[in-house]
Amino acid sequence: ITWSGALPSRGSSVQIAPGNFAPGGYISLAGLGIDPLPVDPIFGGDDEQILFEDLPALRYLGNEHTALCMMSNGYLVLDGCRPPYHDIPYLPYGLPFLPDPAKPNNMIAPFWTDLDLASDDGYGGGFWYAATVNDGGADWLVFEWENAQRYEDADTAFTFQIWMKVGEDQVFFTYDRLDGALYLSVVGAENDDGTAGATYYYNDGEGIETGTAPEPGTVLQVSG
């Protein structure tokens, strides 16, 4: 018996939809006593990235990961960081619908936009956090952007999180404070080569807006 053809890849279908999970929704990491992550004095909270390695096994779209990169611009990249400014071809000139084969791929993006965190340079606002949280029965890795300010827009503040259940393919977005227009932003996720993904919300800042904008209290689940 012979057969030829392409086997379906893992993560060949991605969905983002309202969901429910054990922690219930947004939980402030600062309120749990977690300290903010540092910002690099060179970048000053703008276009920053932090590499997390040797993590407990995380599953995303059928694949296991032990490293990821947290980006100040409101998303994670699984498996590690790329050179700084790797999303600048898009920002501030426009963002893509996901999936998109162009890098960065393997993205989890609760609110991808041009954010500028507080730093010693006196610009920007807000903080970012990462912690392991136990809900009484399971461990979650939680990544939070708290009161993050849009670049050069002091009247904005956005608070949102990613929750990833350790050892299981469960990923959730939670939202709290969303002060300011959601222009030039994407809520979405994609697989490791950008061939499959989903865009839950898209706003190009120039009149094209599709999907459902997240609101305070929204919980979304990423699955595939």
C-alpha cells in the first residue's frame, strides 16, 4: 500500500472565542504581590522584549514549548526572541491580519499595538509582569501588561493578560482597563510558520475595523 501527500500540520486550525476558565478572569499580579519586570534603559520601555527559558512544559496549538519571548507591544512569541525591533516593519505603518507568514510567527497577541512602558526616561506609562499562579488545582503562567500606555499618547492605559495552563493546551486572554481608542491594534494568534491563525479583532487606525473589540471583563480562549 502506498500513499503520497502532505500530512496536516499541528495547529492547522486556530480559533479565538469567548471562554471561561477556573481563575474566572482578570486577576491583578500586582495585587498578588508580584513585582514588575524591569525595562532596559536603552530602549526605555519601548519595543522591549524579555526572554523566558527553562519554563515548565507549555503546550500551544499541539506543540510543546519551554521558552518564550514577552514583547512590550502586547504579545508573546513562543520558543524565543528575535532581534530587537522585529515588528517595526509593521509598526507604526500598519499591522497584519493573522495568520501572516511574515515574522514574527508563533504569536499569542491579546493586544498587539505600539505600547511604551514607564521608564527612567520620563516617557511612557504602565508596567509588565510575569508569574506562576496556582488556582487551587493547577499552575498557570500569567503575563500581564498593566496600564500600558500607547506610544506618545499619555491619555491611554491598557491592562490585559495571557494565561497559559502548565502542561495543557489552554490559553486565555483577560482584559481589565482599556482606556483609549483601540486603533492600530490586533487581537489574534497564529502557528509557528504563520500558515494558520485567527484574528479576533483588527483595527488599522485608518477606518478598517473588523471583529469584536475586547472590553473590560472579556475573557477569550485560543484553541486549535
